[in-house]
Amino acid sequence: MRPRSAAVSLLLLACLTAFSLSSSSARAAPPSLTIVSPADGAIAANGTPVIVHFLVSDFVLVQPGRLGQVVAPNEGHLNVFVDGALVRLVIQLEPIVLPLVSGPHTILLRLVGNDGAPLTPDVSASVRVVATQGPAGSLPTVKIVSPKPDERTGHGVYVSFQVSNFSFVEPHGQANAPNEGHLQMLLDGDVMEELAQYEPGFVVSLPDGDHVLTMRLVNNDDTPLSPDVSASITFHVTASTSATLPLVLNGGVLFLEVFVLVILILRRRKADVRTPLPPRDEL
């Protein structure tokens, strides 16, 4: 019986040892942090905020600064950085909503202890995103509505256009972003006007002859999109006689009136010379 009892005791001891080792192993598992979404390089279109979903394991998120709180190896909170700047402190496993200005950004999540110090070794995850006021996915287009190709116009021309899959924003030195920017109106290769809203342009005092009109979409820093998105037409400017005819007629009438007035004055003077003066005694 004793050998059997000894065998049972050894078996129990082995089970307890294995359980103890597994428990120690579970307690010693290091924390981990994973960003589920967005994917690296994702575009946040139409001015919408970036929503970050993340997972944490072997770590408890708690409110820092509690009375009697001590530093624990698997307890603390989450710091959120955007482009190197701390923007949020997170104590719950919930999506993080981040409004971002146009342009590329790096979002970094880092687990820290109750004292705010990073864990050792560091436990963090990052993702790169691009925010834009424009739409995502489709390529922008631009079309000149007027003047028409090879149209003959006067010296002042209204220019209208159509743009799709592109959002106009006022350039204020912000970073470039997909499918947003403004529109350049070029005449014979020179920029005549920059438009940041949907309104027609107007070009005046055009010289006679052929002219090339180009409408080009550009980034916030005035550089052309890649690939280039532009449209060009050629139109003709000719002198308009209808505008100058009243001036010519008015000038002719004025000349005629002056001529008649001069003739009448000369005739009056001749009549005065021919008429003899009466004798002084008859006065």
C-alpha cells in the first residue's frame, strides 16, 4: 500500500507543480496592444474624423490618480499621440474618435503605467492615415463648359466649368491631401485667376486673335495633381463693330453740327459787312 500511496503523492505533486508553473506563466504574460482599424495608409475622406479601434490583452485599463494607487506591472492607461503630440488619455476599451486636419498623419497608441511612465519593454502600436476634405476612390475631372471650342467672342469672355470628385478649399498653407485643392484658370499659358469655389470666371480686354484657355486642378500648394487633371480649348477674339458704331455715329453728327454752325456764323458776318450804316444825322 505504501508504494501505491507514494505514487499517488508524487502524481499529485506533479499536477500541483504543473498548475503552479502554468499560473506563473499566465501571470508573467506581457501586455500586448493591437490597432484593428484603420489600416495603414487609409484615407479619411469628406472631412470625416478617423475612428481607431484597438485591442489590449494582459493589461487592465484604469483611471490614473486614484487614492492609494500604486504602480502595477499590468495596470495603467493608454496614451494617444497624433504626429508626436499627446491628444488623448484612454481608460476604456472603446473606439477613439480623432478629428484631423487635411494631410498625412501618424497615430500612435502606447500603454503606460499608473504613474504615466511607458512600460518596460515599450508596448505601442502606430498607423499612418491621410485626412482630406475631398472624396476617396474616384479620380477628379474638369470640363470647360464655355466658351466652346473654336468659338468667336468679343474682348470680354465668361468662363464656366464643371468639376467632379474634387472639393474646393481655400489655400492657407495646409498640407496637400487627395482630391482637394483649388482651380487655376490659365490663358495662353499664364495663370489669370485662382478659384476656390464654384463660380464662373471673367476675362476682359482680350486682344484680337486666337487664345488657349486651360482649367487645371491643383493641390493646396499650387502644384498640379498627379496625374495631371486639366482641360484646354482654343477660341477666337474678333473686334465687334456693334460696340463702336454708336461712337462713330455720334462723332459724325457732332462734326456735322459744328460744320453747320461755322457756316451760319460766316454768313452772318458777311451779311453784317454788306449792310451800310445809316448817316449819323439820321440817328
